[in-house]
Amino acid sequence: MNLRAIAAIYRYEMDRTRRTILQSVVAPVISTALYFVVFGAAIGGHMGAVNGVPYGAFIVPGLMMMSLLTQSISNASFGIYFPRFVGTFYEQLSAPISVVEIVAAYVGAAATKSVILGLIILATAALFTPLTVQHPFWMLGFLVLTAVTFSLFGFAIGIWADNFEKLQLMPMLVVTPLAFLGGSFYSIDMLPPFWRSVSLFNPVVYLISGFRWSFFGTSDVNIVVSLLMTLGFMAACLAVIGWMFRTGYRLKA
Amino acid sequence: MSTILSISDLSKTYKGGFTALHPLSLDIERGEIFALLGPNGAGKTTLISIICGLVNASTGRVAVDGHDSIAGFRRAREQIGLVPQELATESFETVWATVSFSRGLFGKPPNPALIEKLLRDLSLWDKKDNKILTLSGGMKRRVMIAKALSHEPRILFLDEPTAGVDVDLRRDMWRLVRRLKESGVTIILTTHYIEEAEEMADRIGVINRGRLMLVEEKDALMRKLGRKQVTVTLASQLAALPPRLAERGARLGDDGRALTWIYEPARVQAGMPGLLADIAAEGLTVADIDTRRSSLEDIFVDLVKGAQ
Ligand SMILES: Nc1ncnc2c1ncn2[C@@H]1O[C@H](COP(=O)(O)OP(=O)(O)OP(=O)(O)O)[C@@H](O)[C@H]1O
Ligand SMILES: [Mg+2]
């Protein structure tokens, strides 16, 4: 195990965040605060409680998840895409590091950022609405698991993308809709039966549902199913990345 | 001498079907400077990239000090430093940070004293806290060299180290390479500048269109092929070469004025006065004499042309 290499890449990635603190942390916090103002304060005042949870508090886990998904993907995809784009990735390819080590370093750094960001958003939210977390251990668990899973997904996108458009395409075209339709702002039980069934094909539903359960003790789908779906998605991402490195896909000619 | 790098039957066909490298075998000796010469597109970078793990080989294998470059990639790559042909550097990192990063990437514990020495040797010390984007092109190239040397490699690949580099820096680079060789580092460099190979290399390989055409000790190559040529320009035009001069092996150019004669440097004493005497005996007036030693460049051009 080349731990020093993992540490070097991890530290490099964290330094990059520090240099770009505005995009990395401030921007998502501001946009989350705007959601709270609009949905929590303005609209939420006219909404009843959902499953016994006041609407302002109800949307907190969903908003955290939405930021977590988009930030994990953009952090991780950019982290690997950029050195490929500017041509400095030759060094990582020529160094005595295994795929597992490269992935651990990049994904670890991206996930760390996302978790920190999630916690900042939680703290921001607590300023707007009273919050209690019933299962803090599970809450952190879901936070870390989701951050890692979607950082893996982002990492794969960063290898797949061969231009900046593609790098932004996936998050915009796929992830944002899935996150919006995944029950960030509503319980899928509020949907007609047909759309409820359709929603069950959306992996984000399981993430948000499980995460929300850790806050309020109620969920749309069984917590075990949530956990299994998340792990399943993570395994799929790992398999794809493993294949990419084995075949040299877009990394080596 | 022992082999430090063994390349056997290595070939590369890129996606799309272009064969950049035909099966090629080559052994590099420990501690030598090996120069790989070849025209644009010959396959030099492809060969280096396969050895360093940037490109997958289509066939064949590479062993670095006995370690297979794929099965034993850790032990193999630890020993290799690469300065690629293309300038590719971070922008917002400092020189110090990027060189330290490279050392960490290769699994070595921090060693500020070593990095300081490297930066001083490469005249980068006063730039150590500068962001890389504030450096000039030549300085960036030196940063890349510092990165490649940061983990104390035993084998250094320099892919056109002096392309786009001024004369001073080229001299510095040559000095650095010699110093590295003295410390036991094996160096493999590619270059378009023949004088560079002539100046530095112990052995020379010529590669063209993905085939290794020749591998020779530089001195032997120069001795074998390094002839001298004298060109005598006559004051007046000749219709035909006088038999006396033809017997010596001299040749007359199309313009009827340039007389060329090729000779072995060792036998110049015997030949040259005789040639000049014969020219005088024919009643010809010499306007100019020019001699030159055929350089590696001529050898190279002959080889590459001959193959086409
Ligand atoms: N990724 C790639 N895909 C397809 N063909 C490639 C690729 N990389 C290189 N080639 C082709 O392989 C051949 C050899 O290229 P290579 O870069 O090894 O040459 P070189 O000897 O280093 O040339 P130069 O002196 O210009 O640097 C060229 O014809 C080039 O077009
Ligand atoms: Mg090249």
C-alpha cells in the first residue's frame, strides 16, 4: 500500500478546495439558504406538516442530499478530469500506485469535502428552523455513504468525459432531475399511485428517504431497502471504475 | 555491465489500427546514456510511454531491473523518473509544493534537503515559492525535471529534454545529465538534435517508422561511418573528370566545378597531398577547399532515407 501517495493526492485535492473556497463552500451554502427562504419560510408557511414533521424541517434532509449529490459529483469529476485535461495525469499513471489507491485518494478527498459541506448546510438550516436528529449515528452514516457513492459516480464521469460539456451534462441532465423528483420537497406518499411506482425506480428516492428517517424516524421506504440500494449503486460505480482502469479506458492509449 | 531495462517484442497498434511500434527488443545497460534518435512520428514517445505505464502495449513485455512493468509495477515504477515531451504543469501550485507532491506520489518520505538541492541545481531555488504559472517555459521544463528526479529514480527518461530550450539551459541540462550518470543513474533520452546525442550518448539507437534500425556504441558508429569529405571548387568548369582523378575515386558535381572526395580520416596524410598534386598536374586552378567530417546527422539521414 502506497499510503504516502494517497496522502499526497488527498492533500493536493484538499488544498485545491482551500484555494477555491468560494465555489466549493460558499456558493452551495448560499443556494441552500435561498431554498430555505423560498420553500421553508415563504411557501412552507402555507403547507401542513408532512408525516407529522413541519414542512420547513421536512425539506432539510432532502436539501442536504441534493447538495451532497451535486457537490460530490462535481468535486470528484473535476478532480480527475482536470489533471487529464491539462496533461499532468501522466505523473499519476507513471507512479507506483494502484487503482485502489488512486480511487481512495481522489474519492476520499471529494467525499470529505461533501460531508463537510453537508454539515455546514445542516448548521445553516438550523438557523432557519428548529431541528432535532433522532439517529445522529445513522445520519452521519448515510451522509458518508452517499458522499462516497456519488463521489465514485463523479469520478467515473470525470474519466468518461472528454470535454467540459460532458463533464456538466450528467449532473445537469440526470442528477438534478433525479434529485428534484427524489422527494427533496415532498414525500412520495403524496404522489398518485402511478407516479409513486415510477418514483421507486429513482435511486435518489432511497437515499433521501433513508436520510430523512435518520432525522425524523419516519420514511417513505424501508430503511433496509434504502441502505441496500445505496450499497448496490456504490458497487456498480466501483465495478465501472475498475473496468475503466483495467482497460485503460480514456486514461491510456 | 548488467542490464537494467529489458524490452522484448514490444509493439503498439493504436486504436484505429495504426501501428506505431513494430515488435522491438532492446536491452539498456546499467549506468549508460542511451540516445534514441528518430524523425517526427518515429515512435520514440510511444516506446517511452509504454515503459512508463502511460500507454498499454499491444504485445511484448518490459522488465525493469528484473521486475515486470505490469505484474511488478510498484517495484518497476519506483525506479523510473519521466520527463515527458509535452510541457504539462500545474498552474496554481508553487514550485516547492509540486516537487514535494511528486516525491510523495512515488511513496518516498519527505526530504526537504534533497528537494532544496534539486531546485538549486536546476536554478529554481529563488522561484521555489512562485506559482508555476508565473514561470517561463524553460523554467517549467526544469520544474518537470525536478519532479522526475524528486524520488531519486535509477532510470531517467528524458523525452526531448532540450526542445525549445535556450543554449545556456541546454548546456546546464547536459551537465546535469552527466552528473546524474556519475551518480549511477541510467539515462534514456530522445532528441532531434544530433549534436546532443553525439555529445552525450554512450550508445545510440535509431528508430524510424516504428522500427529500431540500428543500435550501436556511439564511438564505434562514428568510427565506422564517420568519414571525411573534401570538396574542391575549381576556378573553371570541367566537361569531364580527368582519368587520373577518377582513379582516386573523386567525383565531379553536375556543375562541373565541385570535385568531391571521401576519405578515411586515418589515411588523410597519404591521400590529400596526392589529390592536390594531381589537380595541379591537370593544370586546374583551385578556387576553394572545404573539408568536413560526416556527422551523426548524415548517418541518420542516410539510414532513414535508405529505409524509404
Ligand atoms: N494516442 C494515439 N493514437 C493514435 N496514434 C497515435 C497516438 N499517439 C501517437 N500516435 C501515432 O504514433 C506514431 C508515433 O508517435 P510518437 O509520438 O511515438 O512519435 P515520436 O517519435 O515521439 O515523434 P516526435 O519526434 O514528433 O515526438 C505517430 O504516427 C503518431 O501519430
Ligand atoms: Mg515524441
